[in-house]
Amino acid sequence: MQLSKQFLNQQQDQVYDALIVGGGPAGLSAGIYLQRYLLSTLIIDKGKARSFWMQELHNYLGLPPDTSGRELLNQGKDHYLTTGGDYLNAYVEEVIDEGETFAVRVRIGRKHPTYMIVRARYLIAASGIIDHLPVLENMQNVFDYAGHNLHVCLICDGYEMRDQRVGVFGSSESSLEVAFPLGWFTPYITLFTNGAFEVGADLRDRLQAKGYRIVEQPIKQFLGENHQMTGVELADGSAIELDAGLVSMGSKYHADYLKGIDLEYKGGNLVTDSMNRTSHPRIFAIGDLKVGMNQVIIAAADGALAATQIWRDIRRSEPPRNFQTNVHAA
């Protein structure tokens, strides 16, 4: 059920089998599987998952190609709630390992927040990432096109950019390396540094050998209308026409609540085994937080794997739940 802070105040002694941080595709998938395994589950979600900004999911098996990320999340949440799982809109601030349980400190509300402690035996980190975007004086000008034809994922949207004039917006020299795999889909690539960093001679030579243009002047604004970006206006007033953009500026990992626990990382990603268990035996990481591909369909599979392993752990140590033996007369 959808929880309120008043309801939680009455449930302070409850210990969930699993608490999931994040209500994106990974977290919702895990919650659905856990509930179907007859385990008690709470999803805590702060809202605005990365997939919330996806306008159309063209690469998800079985869905109409115009399905939006928001629609997928709404349907997934409804599905989860029908299984009897609990769902709370809140922000997880800290996770404390108590031994057999985790104490999860939660902030509910923004203007006048309430703080509470929720406990669970297992924790699934599904809080994901958010992409860094070009920083312009008018950020609304960026938001107008992000998630439409200003893309953030080459694997998701390379096909959408085939044979188009694409601007690549980087944050460092290494971020421009994405131009080379992008070249599989289109040869018409312009790279923008926004005046933020220098392009070394080696990379410059490699890019120019492919015929890619490098623009190192600051960007004034994106051009376009109706959420379709058509180009870039530079600081000197000149304009470059484009059909699409690819932002390659890295991501913010939403996992600060795990800082107090010693876990293995690779870069910003959590290292997991084949069932998405981290270096802590009762913490799992799924979706964009773990090492692997950042794809909705993979995130959903991650949730199924983690939930199944948690069920196996609990099943092997406890008697069956809601199990009735029918005794038939001989």
C-alpha cells in the first residue's frame, strides 16, 4: 500500500524482509518478485527516476515504441501495489548495519520534513543515477530538449541518430571518445567543449582524421522549438545546425546513504556477483548503480535476480510461509 508518515508511526516495530531504495524499473521489478515470493517489501522512492525523463522507449521488448518512461513507471508501481507491497515517497539519508537488520534513516517531506527509522533484513540499492547536462545560463533551455532529441545514452538512442547531424557535448577530453562508437551510426558529428577544457593533440588528430568538427567556443543556448533541438547558438552569435545531440558528461550516483558501509566499488559503480549481491552479503545493487549496462530492460532483469537470491537465502534458513498441509484420510 501507499504509506504515509502517520501509518509508519504505527508500524515502528515492523521489520521488512527487504527494503528497496528507488522506485525505478529495477526497484519495482525487485519489489514485484519479492512480493510474489511471499516476502514483505518496502520501496522508498524520492521521485523522478532517470527513466522518468525518457519520452519514448523504442528498445524495450513488447512495448509500443511510443511508451514513455513515465508510463512504464506508473504501470510498474500499480503492478507492485497490487501484490501487497508497501511504497513510501521519501528520501533515504543513511543506512546503518545493525547486524541482523539494517536501520534506514528516512526523511519524509521537503519543506517541513519528518525523520523516521525503518528496519529491514536485506537492502536493495536501486536508487540509480542522474546524467549531468551542459551548464548554461538558462538551464530551462537545456531541459526543453533533454530526453527528446538531446540524448544521454548512445546504446539506447544511437539508432535514433543514424545519418543525422549530431552534436556531442562533453565535459572532459575523455568524454569526447564517445564520438568513435557514435560514428557507427552517423558520420556527421560536431564536438562541443563549451569552452570548459582543452582537446589534446592526439585526440584532436584522431577526431579530425574521421572528419569530425571540434567547437571549443562557449555555448550561449540551444535552438529549436516544441522540444526538438535544431542547433546551437555560440557565444559569438554564430549558429551551428544540428538534428540531434548526445550529452557525454558523466553521471551523479545516488548512493550517498551507503557511505557508512564498506562496499566494493569500481569507479562510481558497486561491484556485484551474478545475482547482484554486493560485497556485503545482505546488500544488493541493481540497475544503474551496479557495474554493467545502463538499460531499462537490464534493470528489470537485475531486480528479478536480486529478489530471487534473497528468497533463496531466506527459504534455506526458515520454514515455508503461508503453507498448509492437507491431510487426507486413508
